[in-house]
Amino acid sequence: MQNIAILNLPGPEFLNVFGLVVILVLAATYLCIRLADRTDRRPPPPVPQNPDAMEVAFLQGGVNQVIRTLIYDLAQRGFVVLAAEDHVIPTEKQPEPGELTAMETRLLEAVQAKPKAHALFEDRSLRRWLLEQLAPLRAKLAAEELIKPKSVKIWRRRAQIGGTLIIVGLALAKIYVEWTAGAVNVAYLVFLAAASVASLFALAYVLTRTHASRRGHAYLDAMRLAYGGRLKEAVGHIGSPGPEARAFHGAALFLIGLYGFAPLKGTTEAMFAEAFSRGSGSDGSDCGTSCGGSCGDGGASDGGVRD
């Protein structure tokens, strides 16, 4: 091992080479994960006239976005309210038989304990139940190549394992050479190796954090463009007198599912954007542009590519 030229380089020169290796590993990871999703070879489906709200919400942000969408719709219909300190509490209004879907009924039951918004996202039994209900929908999205294919998960793991072995292996080899030569000042190399591995996993997370595939993102972009005018008109009614004051006026399920709570910021209902942004953590799908999202632990629980 001591005869390997790269390991005999002086400290500063070795660190330069080590940094280059890390950059190459990160670049290879990006390419592996990026090329594992080739769904954009097909054009996105046409924008539907009557989009399925739950389909759009799940594609946009998994179970987290489904919870946001349904809770907001329940609030719009007067069954729940957002109280102080982000608590979601039920009202005295009771639904008529058959008025709510099974998922809405389950969420209405979940808020009987008056939980904070974040508690809804962290309720594992609720998430598992919702995933079971959403299984047919998820299968449909997968068949249409709108969610990330399994190959992304496979190549992500390969890149993480391979990259870690290269980074840690090279660092340990240099440490061994320095140690046998009597040098003990390797703390910076240990730190650099740890930071590099952390960067590798962070990159893999960022590249796989959303549910939508590249074709799915194109589909969402097309819908956001097509329904932008409807969103602007609906937001304009918030806070106005009369029945039009109901935000999104009957279209909350679809528009919140597609755009998230970001459009509510700056309106009289901005509290929803703030509470659920805090509550959903790193899912980030409330940004309305898939700029972040799944989810604190939502990636694992929502059926995305993360574990």
C-alpha cells in the first residue's frame, strides 16, 4: 500500500487529489441517479379537464400533500378549524351520512384529539392507512411513469455504497500510510472524509426527495400553467364578502393539491401556509413547485424512493 504513489503525496497535495476524487464521486452519483429516470423520453399526458385531486396531491407531495389538501378542504367545509399554536380542532358541525370520503372521515377522526399540524404528519398509523387507501392510485401513477421508477432507488443505493467505499477507503489508506510513517495529525482528513460522505448522502436525498418522475414533473408543470388563471381568480376572492369568500370556491381539493399552501401567503388564510409549512418539515411540497418535499420521514412513508 505504501508503494501507491497517491498515498505518498505530501498532505496538501493529497488533499487536493482527495477533493478531486470526491467531486468525481458526487458527479457520478448525480449522473447515475439522473440517468436512472428516463421517463421524460415520453411527453407528459395531456392536461385533464377534471383532474383527480388526490392523484395530483399525491404526485405533488405524497401523503403529506394529501393530508394538507384534505385538512384544508375540511376546514373550508366547516368541519375543522386551525387554532392557536397550530392546533387543528374539530367544530361542532357534523357531516351528513355519505358526505365525506373514507379518507376525509379518517382525518376528521384524527383531529378529535386536537393535535398540532405536525402531529398529523408524524402519525404513522394514519400514514399507513392512507397509503393503503392510495395504493390503487399510486399503481396508476406508476403505470403512467409519473412517479420515480424503482431504478432510481436501485442506482441511488449503488451510488451511496460505492461512493462511500471510495471516499472512506482512500481516506483510511492514507491514514494507515501516515500512521505507519509516524505522523498522527490526520484529524482534518477524517473530518473531510466524513463531510464528503455526508455530502454524498445529501446529494442523493435532494435528487430523490420528490415523488414525481421527470415525466411527472413535466405533467405537473403543464397543469400549473394551465390552471394558473383559475388559481389567481380564486385567491382574489379570499376575504371578500359573501359565499365567494370561501377560498378556491369549491376547488380546494384540486388547487391545494396542485399548488400547495403557498398561494395563501399574504391572504387572510395565510395561517394555513405557515402552520403546515412548519408542520410538514422537509417535505416542502407546500411550495407548490415541487421545490422540496417529501417529507420529513415522508419519503419512506409515502412510497417514494427514499427508505
